[in-house]
Amino acid sequence: AFEGSGIKFGMRAMEGAIEEVEIDPKTYDVNFRVIGDVKPIGICGSGMIDTLAEMYLTGVIDQKGKIREEIGSKRIRRGESGLEYVLAWRVESAINKEIVLTEVDLDNLIRAKAAIYAGFATLLSQMGMTFAGIDKLYIAGGFGRYIDVERAITIGMLPDLPVEKFQFLGNTSIMGAYYTLLCDRLRHEAEEIARKMTYIELSVSRSFMDEYLSALFLPHTNLEAFPTVKKELEERKRNK
């Protein structure tokens, strides 16, 4: 979903994609930044994470990801598939139509983030560990380059750990292949790592399904596991 699949205006992180979003907590108006500084044609993964976090923190959606029509924002309307939230008006976009996030989109995004978090939790439990035992959390792939860690924590996609514990590595599969082709020692090291791998089938794991169901909320059914998000919610309520 964060690569655009199953999202009405979803797209890869390329020119024309909305990559950063900020929602005014009083007017619910949107400020966004677009890759390439052009008119938007859609929204990429980082923009979706930003939007989901902002919609939750400003009260546009509830903990289940349902749009709160009662707040009375002009950006909330009923579309073909139900309620939707307008990110960019027709005159602001390059596609001669409004760019929106629908409740179907929101549901797909929450399912995707829940699966990611449940995967972390299940792997740790298999090793008899908790998130508190993590020294470093490495994020690989091109998608990771654009993630705002704090916003990913807000929606419960990443665990609530200090930001300095996260490290971006870029495209590790290409870099790993490159090094193993050039260096015998690193190729043997890669083979040794492969031999030590343990495979866990998440789709048949009961603990994964339990973790997944618990993560189908923003940020999670257990808000105590996300103290920084809880603190930000309390601060925003006081400021209102």
C-alpha cells in the first residue's frame, strides 16, 4: 500500500508525488510538499504516512482510521466509495481533479502498517525479546529514504524507540550483491549469515495474527506502548 498499490491516488516516490503533508488543527486546511516542486499528480508512501499521522493527531480520523464527518471540514465529502478527505483541490493538481484519500485507502494503509509492526513484534517474541532490547533498527530499500521516523511511529508502523536507534541503509540488496562479487571474504560472510538464518512463516503464526489485530488501530490498541504519541495527543488536546 505504501508503494501506491490499492490506493486511489497512490504512486511511487517520483516527480509529482505529494511527499510531505501538514494539516492545520483548527481549519483542517492542508499544506503539502511535492517532489520536483510541481503540481501534484498523486501521493507517495512518505506522504501517506504524513497524512495518516496528521489526520489522526488533528482529529480528522479516529483511532480506527474512520473519517469524522462531524468535524464539519469542507475537505470531508462523500465519494464513490464512501467518505474521503481532499488533499489537493482540482486547481492545485496537475490532473484536473481533486487528489483524495478515501476510507478504503485509509483501511488499506492501516492494514499495511499493522502487518509491518506485527512482524517486528512476532520476530522479537520468537527470540524471547522485547522492543526495549533493540540497539539499532535498520531500514533498507528506496522507500526507507523518504520515511519520517517520527510520523511512522505516530501511526504505529515503527515501534516507539528513540529516533537515534533508527538507521537508513538504502538499497541493501544491490549493495550486498556488489560487495559479494568483489570480495571473497564478504561473500563467505554472506554465506555464513545465510546458513544461520531462521525462517518464520508469519501467515500461520497465531502470535502474528494476535499482534496484527492489536495493531489495526492508530497507533495501537495499547497506547502505553507508544508514550511519545500519547504525549503529543495530550499536548494537542490542551492547545485546543
